[in-house]
Amino acid sequence: MTGTGGDRKVGDARAAGAGRFRFFREDRCDRCGDCLVACPYLELSREEARREIASLIDTGASRALDVCHTCHTCDVVCPAQADPYELVLERWSERRRDGLPPAARLVTPSEPGNLWSSLKVVLPPDEHALLRSWEPLVPCDELCLAGFYTNVVPYLLQAKVLADLPRIVGSEALFGCAGDLYKTGRFDLVEQIARRLERVFRELGVRRVVCSMGAEAMLLSEILPRRFGAAFDFEVLSLDDWLLERLRSGKIALARKLGLRVTVHDNCLSKLQGGRLQEANRELVRRTGCDVVEPEHTRERALCCGFGAAASRFRVLDILASGHRRLRELEATGAEAAVVYCPACLFILSVVKELAGVRMPLYHPVELVERAAGGAPVRRHEERAWDMAAVIGNHLLKSALSPRYRGTFQPAPISPELQPLPELPWGDRVRMKLLTALFHGPVVQNAAMRGLISRSFRATLSRDGARRPPASE
Ligand code: SF4
Ligand code: SF4
């Protein structure tokens, strides 16, 4: 692990709040500006960074609120462990008490038309069957938690090298361990999700949880217990740790070396716990016989996949532009492929890759291990990207057509008991089917149209970047 983060963990909820903020440790902050100098999106000089952090603390006004990608870098580099990223979240929290922007409906499972319900209309039967098999919550000692965004790419967990995983359980009703709502600053909802998770895990009587998303492992082991007082009485490890242990112990035998030169994309929450997840994934990759070439921004300074760009202004174009910046940086390494170990990053980068016509293949580490073990992983990233393009297209259509949908919304409170998620409205089902038929059909999937789409996509991002639109909140 390089840099100043060490094995730093997130602040303790009971220790924080020494002052006017809930999580930001104003008492520790000397306003040095290190945090915002390191921010890869603000690009500030030392003096500008000092002014910006002072303004964010004193008045709540800062450009950080319009550009923050929730990447966690500022937290990791802060020498005083004052948690400046949480200051951004607290300021967003103040703005968003009365409602969230419409795009947040997509990642709020209790909202009709959320992305999971939309996607299920077009998933193939084998993935439907997988998701259904993961839903029953049966008491057990050990389980694998199907992650929020693993549910978008469930085919990944069919790999033969995962055959010995504990029983896979989990649905969108667990709200991805509150990761997305934490990023919006809606701490009230995060508290409610923490209570739901406490209840669910207590009733399961589980002693060990393997998280198929490393980010959720960080939420269960760090953020929810330390910031929201969640009482979890079980061991947490990530699928990455689980796989690595099996490779080290020889329980998974590799038949061949892949011999690829790959670059690695690190996700935001991998920066916690001293970058333990980052190291685990590099070792996984090397054990498959691949060489790692690092991108310009890596490990604790890694750029966001684009998803976090939504947290500031909730603009789809911000997500796509940010994802495109990251993909270009990964391509610039000259690597033959990119390894993306977070399923959320994998699906966002896959969408951008398809729209921008980027050729570099993206792999989840499970795919590399499966291939090195002599297997052939089920690989549907490209198809899923076009399914997700349909979800985004449906959202944009509804935004254009419905003033009510365009408005802010107040998510329903989340009870401690699991409740059925809302049915997908009829209109969404029809639009999803039409859009996916179009995106997967010959009208779009031909060389001329794909070329036109990628040129238009790049031109749109370039025009949008040049305009630098003002904050929308
Ligand atoms: S939050 Fe940390 S890095 Fe930022 S100004 Fe305060 S002490 Fe310096
Ligand atoms: S979390 Fe990342 S993007 Fe947000 S202010 Fe901190 S360094 Fe900048």
C-alpha cells in the first residue's frame, strides 16, 4: 500500500460529532487543504484548496458539492483523519432532506421503475432462475451475500471455481447494504437500512458472510457499524478474499497461465482498510499469470468508474463523461485488458465502453480465475451494457415526458421487516422491451451504426464538457 492512508478505518460514530458535524471531525482539521489538493476532480492549487475547505466548513458553499465523485481519496490522504468526504456528504444531506432528484429513483429499489425491476423484464431465463434461487432467507452459519450490482450481472457467479461458495442469498430488498443512499447523504434512510440488515442477519443466525461485492464487505465491516452503530455479530469477508484463500491453499488449481498484460480499476470503497481489497485483487490477477500495469490514477488515487459522478448533480451525462475519462486512462496504459473487480464499476464501464466503441475487454477477476482453471466463464458484459442502455433510455424518456417524474421525490421509509418491492409499471415494461429489441437488433448492431453512435457519444460529451453546465440542485 502506497501513500498516507495506512490501515486507516472510517471514523467511529461515537467519537465523531465533536462539534457541529455528525461525521466530519472539525476538531482535528487544521484546514491544510491536503484533501482537496488531492481531489482528482477539483484540480486545485494549495491556496485554492485551503479556501475551498474553509468555505465548505464555514458556509457549506463549495464547488466540491457540484463535482464530488464520492471517490474517498480526500479521506484517505487527510493526515488528521478528519473525514473530509463525510463533510461533503453532510452538506448534501442538508440539501436533500426534502427529496432526491429523479435519477435516484433508479437506484432506490422501493421506487417503481428502479433499475433492477426494469432489467428483470429482459434478463434471460437462466439469470432469472439464479436471482430467484438467491431470494429465500434460510437460517445458516455461513452465506454468500449476492451484491446489489452482482444482481445486475448474476451470470458471473455461475463460474465453476465458485462451486464451493456458501449458499448465495440476497435481493435488492437489502438495498445493497445502503451504499448508494450513503453516497447521496440520506443518512436517515441509511439508519433504517442498517436496522433492517441487523434484523435479517440476526434471524438468519449467520456467523460468516462472504460478500460478492467487496464494496458491501466494506459497508458491513466498516461504515455501518462505525458510523451508524449497526450491531453485526458475524465475520465479513469479500469474494476477493475468499477466492485468494482458495488459490493460496491450492483448493482451486490453475491449469494455465493467461499471459495477459492487464490494468486494474480500483473502486471507491476499496480505498478503505489500507487498500486491502486492492492488494488482494492484484495478487489474484498475478496468480492467473497476468502482469499488472497501473493506470495514472490508481489505488488510493483511483478515478471513479463514473457511477459516483451521479452523487453530486444526478446527471446521466456526468456519469458517462466520467466513465469515459476512466476508460481512456485505462486504455492509455497499453494493457490488453482491464480488470474491474466491483460489479457496479463493471456494468457502468461496460455501458460506456459500448457507447464509446472502446475495444479493450473488461474482466471481473472471477472470469480470469475461471479461465486460468481451464473453464469458460459465462460472459455477457456487452449484452448487459445494452440492456442497461435501455434502462437509461427509459429513464430519459420518462424525464422528458413526465413533469411529475422530473421532480424530486421522497423515498418511502424502510421498515426493519423485509417488504415486497413494487411492481414495475406497465409502461416501463413496454418501453424496456421495445428499447432492448432496438438496441440488440440489426438496426443498432451493425458496424456503420455502432460507428455513428460512438462518434455522436464522444461529440456529445465533448460539447457538454465545453459548456460546463451550472449545478442543477
Ligand atoms: S480535512 Fe484533513 S486534509 Fe482536509 S483540510 Fe482538514 S486536516 Fe487538512
Ligand atoms: S470524495 Fe473524491 S471527488 Fe469527492 S471531494 Fe473527496 S477527493 Fe474529491
